[in-house]
Amino acid sequence: MSKTAIVILNYNGKHFLEKFLPSVLQYSQGHSVYVADNASNDHSVEFLKSRFPEVNIIELKENFGYAGGYNQALKQIQADYFVLLNSDIEVTENWLDTIIGKMEENPNIGAVQPKILSYHNKEYFEYAGASGGFIDYLGYPFCRGRIFDTLEKDNGQYNDERPIFWATGACLIVRSDAFFKAGMLDDTFFAHQEEIDLCWRMQKLGYKIYIYPQSKVYHVGGGTLNATNPRKTFLNFRNNLLLLHKNLDEKRFSIIFTRLLLDGLAGIKFLIDLKPKHTLAIIKAHFAFYALMKQNKQKRISAQANSKTDGIYPKSILKAYYLKNQKTFNQLKF
């Protein structure tokens, strides 16, 4: 059993493995490296066997998505810590050892992320995680360094270690026993926001989620589904409703009702922007959510008495961003 297992989930990402796996191997010595392949058809497995024989390969029989793929893979690995690492990430020197050391010192920390910067514009934060994930009371996720589509330049303004609400699935370092205790990732989500769901459940169990910005990695982003794909819109809207329905304890139905109305406005805006496929995706997301409500309710877990949830913005991030023109995290009043 190794202390730390770095697990890269791959689906037709041979080009990313060729480009970024060398940096993972170079800067992660002493840790086990796995690639879990989601039934790729681009000869990724053959490429790994010939080019990187030191990498452990887990071959999955079908594309289980992010959540299901990691669940299938991590059940086959014994380690104290799992690193769920996207294939399109370039890691840097000492990116991991410091984080593992912090988690060793603090057993109540369930998950950690490093600072996520843009691979293509390295002075700026990257969309998926930036310097730690937060959420507003209506369930809209955002980050230190990224609110909606506004990305900040990294000037060291978010270099403090602190608790956050969610850690990015692009580079998620998680305590293995906490991962399984929380029920793993919800494979119903398939992809998008399943890491937020996991971190919320961990907090209910009394664990803390942290950002350690002294560690940094560079993320390409959009490697599986880009923002123009209606499938991404469907998953984001459906999964956010599942997230709220499963994890909210107070005012659950009033908040979900408000979100349904706001989703309707988002659908109208897509129509105005001549993106009818995205409007249809929102409608499909709502019906998919209704169909999954009963099953989703059975996955609810009760918060332990000693749990405290960090990183919730008590106001509307929509109002702050669009009406008050508060485009950066430092402008928000928690």
C-alpha cells in the first residue's frame, strides 16, 4: 500500500498524456502513478504501455464518466491519499509533497486543491478551481480568482491557506478513508459538479476542505466538453439541482424553486442569444432532475453535530456580479 496514488482518468486523451505525463513523473517521485482508462479508442493504452511502462494502467470496460470512472478505479487502489488529476494538467516542482505533509499534520482535512493557473495564459487563474471553490446560498459555484467568466490575474492576492467550500476535480487531493466514508463520487452526475457534491458531504461528516496556493499547477481546461456543447449545459443545470436537493438541510424546496425560476430566465437568455439547443438542454435537465428526485433523496446524509460548513456566500452571486458589478472575489462581502 502506497501513501499516495496519483490517478489520471483518461478518455481519448493520448495527446494530453504524451504532453503532460512527463511532468507528473518528473515532479512526483516517490508516489505511485496510475492511468485509469475509460475505454478509449485512440490507442491510449497501447501508447502508455510502450512509452511509459512505469505507469500503472487500469482498463475500464466502458466510459463511466468522471465520477463513475474514478469510483471504479479507486476501489482497485490501496493508498492513504488519492490525487484525482486531469490529464490536461502540467504540474510543477514540489506540487504535492507539501500538501500531503499538511494533510498528515491535520487529520480533519478531507480534501485539498493547489492553485490552478491557466496553461495558455500562465499569469491568470484557470476557470476550473482557480484559488479555491465557493458557493452562494442559491447553489451557484464560483472561485477565488474566477467568478462566472471573469478570470483574475494572479498577483498573489489569494496566496493564503484557508478553508473553502469545494476543491476542484481537476486536481483533487483527497484522504482515501474520507472519500469512501462520504460515499465516493456520485456516478449519477457523470461529469460536472460531482466534486462539489463530494466536498459538501465531507463537510457534513466534519472534514475540512482546503486550498494550499503555495502549490500550483497549470490546467488547459475544456478538454472533454467545452462551453459551446449543449451536453455541458445539460449536465451543469441537472447536476446543480441534484446537488442542492441532496445536500441542503434548510429551506431546500424554496431554494430549489427559486433556482428553477432562474434557470428559466437562463433559458430565455440562450434563446435571445440564438442558442436554442442550450435552452432545450435546460428543459431536458429539469425533467431529468424530476426523474431522479426519489433516487437522489435516498443518498442524503445527515450532518454530524460537530460539522461546520465553510465557504458559503450568504448573498446572491448573480446580484453581486450583474447588478453591483462585483467581478472579483475580494469585492464580495462575506
